Amino acid sequence: MRGGESAGLRLIGSSDLGGHGDGMQVMRHGDALYVGHFGPSGMGTSILDLSDPTTPALVRQIEAPSGAHNHKVQTADGLLLVNHEAFRGGRPVRVGIAVLDLTDPFDPREIGFWDSTGQGVHRIVWEGGRFAYVSATPQGFTERIWVVVDLADPEHPTERARWWWPGMGNGEDRTWPGTEERSVHHALVSGDLRRLLGLGHGHPRYLRPQPLELVAHLDWVVGGHTHTCLPLASRGLVAVTDEAIFNDCLGPPHMVRIVDATDETQPTVRSVCPTPGEEFSLRGLRYGAHCLHENRPDSYRSDTMIFATYFNLGLPVYDIAEPDTPREVAHFIRACPPGQQAIQINDVFVDESCMVFITDRVSGGVYVLEPEQGLRDAMQRSRLEADRKEHQ
């Protein structure tokens, strides 16, 4: 049994986020660390100073507006994007995406807002440049659809395109079984925009832009709740997670799968990453996969090392150099915070120096991890190989 222990990673710093420990998405920008909050604490965004990563200093917190949560953050091009989504039946004054200027990275200043209407924005993917890729539930839709937001003028963001599965709109005939969900979560860009990787709960989808065109979708289990589809374009692979959304292991198992997308019109599952620690399924709250480090620009990038969050199993790290036989090469399982039934490691970000940041969505806040020498060497070899392939 594993708990409060690790292999290959060591804890060097942490923050309880000023007692508002419901941390969700985390992202580093220089010496600033931005953390979006799940919502029960009432906090929206926390900003920490990482000048000394062993003692992250809480610099500023921005409360969530009444009825909303701000649990997602994205930084690039000197800007911070923060989602605004209705939370637990709330009726916020506005929903969409706030655009903040990072001239002072520790004191962001809002300069623009995109109004999504409806229930608001759930997830944003933005790596800089003109377009942000968004899952949102605009007015007139019953579930989350996929929207492309144009940031050419960040003070006045505009919608450029949208895609949804027929049946998501009010009055549309449902085209899928009532036992399935088709709500979009988020999308990652593959290559140079020749194609986009669309993502929906239950079914990975592959889209081409301008106009958005469905190329293929892949099914494996009803109720899979697909979360992240990470394209590893240099290898023709996609790493895919299904999000565990129920406590106590209700529903089907939620795994990390390796998909062969060499022929993007006919993707197939190649393997499933191992799931050690089955005893954690008995510890309560969520057990199963959630998300992956996404190989963003200005972060650690690899096409063989996969960092995955696994809720009460913590953070496993997989080597998929042999895609048919992925193996765990490191893990970190934080001791449970006082008064919490089980850890719930939610999000992960790995910076260019190989430092790892993870969050606990209940009360643990944010943890700073450092790879031990063996793992660091493996990460650096993998990064060099990925860079070599990218420049071939």
C-alpha cells in the first residue's frame, strides 16, 4: 500500500493558498504561479511568487464572483485568461473569459472580457497567438460545445467558430443514446493547425479547422468521460485520459490510454497505462485518471514521458517509449491533509527546469516537486529526443 510517499520525485515546497486550498488548474509564468480554484472556498485565482520555490509566497488572491467559479487559468503573450462559469446552480452577473494584462505578473489587470452567454466557459486552451480554444455552454445549448475565440484584439475578444454534436442545441433531435454524454471538455492543437484534436466526454474526436470538420471519433466505454487528448504528433500517438467524476469508483474504470493516430481517420487504442495502487479505490472520494501535463510552449515537452494526475492515487509518471508496454517510472502520493478523507490530486504543470507543480482540489492547495537525479536525467534525454524530432 502506498500513501504519503514517493519514488523519483520529492516535495520541496507547498502552499495552502491562504486557507483556500481547493486548487485546480495551475500554470507558471516566470516567477509567478497562477492557481485557479475549484469553487467551494469562494476564491477565484491565487498568485504566488516562486522566487524561492521551496517557500512559495502568496502575493494576491482574487475572489470568485457570486454564483461563479474561476477554476481555469492560461498564460501566454503577456496575458492571463481566466474562465467564468456558473457554479453549482449559481447565476453570476457575467460568464465567459476574462483577459488580464500581465505587465505586472503579480498584479494582473483586466482589459477585456468575452461573454459566452448561458452557463459560461469550462475550459480554455491558449498557447499564445490569435486563437483560444474553449468549451462553453452558450445560451441555446444544453451541454458544452466547442468554441474558437479570436484574441487579435485582446480588449475585445470575439467568437470565430463553433462546433457541436447534433442534439446539443435546444430543440435539436438527440443523435446518441440517452445513456451517453457528449459534452465537450477541451481541445489541444496538433501540429501547425492542419488539424485540431477535439475532445468530448466519452469520445475523443479529431477535427480539421476552417471550416471545422469531423474527421473521426473513437469509442471504448460508455461513461468514459474523456478529459485530455494529448497529441504526440512526432510519433503518431495520442495520450488520452478519462476523468473519474464519481466518488468511490462508481462507473467504469478511468484510465490513461495510448491511441495510435497514424491514420487520423481510423484511430485505435494501442495500450493502457498501468494502474498500480488498486487499494486506493477503497480510500474514498475520486480514484482514477484526470489530466496530463500538456507539453505547452515554454514548459517541459516530451513525447515519451507522461505526467498524469490520478486523484487519490496522486501523480504517476509514465514512460511510453515503448507504446505497447507503457510503464510507471515515478510517482508522488501526498499524505492526506488533516480532516480530508483522501488526497485529490487534480492538475499538473511541469516547467522548463523539470520542476513539477500539482494541486489538490479539496483543501491541500499546491505542491512543488523536484525530480530526483535518475528521473531528471530520463526527462532531459526525452526532451532532447523530442526537440531533435521536431527540428528534423
